[in-house]
Amino acid sequence: MSAERGGKGGSGLSNTSRPLLILETVATQGPPAVTAKQIVAATGIPAPTVYRLVTTLLGEGFLERSDDHSGLVLGRRLSEIAEYFARQ
């Protein structure tokens, strides 16, 4: 789901693809944690968009702040989804 795979760069991605690219970036660029600034650099998504989407993903439990508050890590909500699929 990287910007390169999409062929358009971060700013050309659909509104639906951007949060998924952020999640993928946190998963692949960490651990221990990834900052919003690192997400911007890795994805090419404009900084205001990254910050807005990160806020939403935090609120929904898909991302969490790291224990030391140095950045972002994948959230419990993703673990719950993975567990659901593991039971299938």
C-alpha cells in the first residue's frame, strides 16, 4: 500500500487509502514508535492531513501513543481485528 505501489505519491491517494497507508507505515517503520513527521516523510501525505488522520486513528483505537510518548504504535483495535481473523 506504499505510495510507490499506488504510483501517485501520498498526495494523489484516495481519502480511503491514506489512513491505510498511515497504518502500514507505522507497522513497517517502527518499532519502537513512529512520529507524525516520519509518516509525512515516508508517505508524501501532506502534514495537515497526516495530523488530522492520526487524530482520528488515535480516537478510534487504531493507533496509540507509545508508552514513552515518543511516537505512535499500532493500537488495540487492530489486534482485535487480527484476533478475529485468526479464529476464522
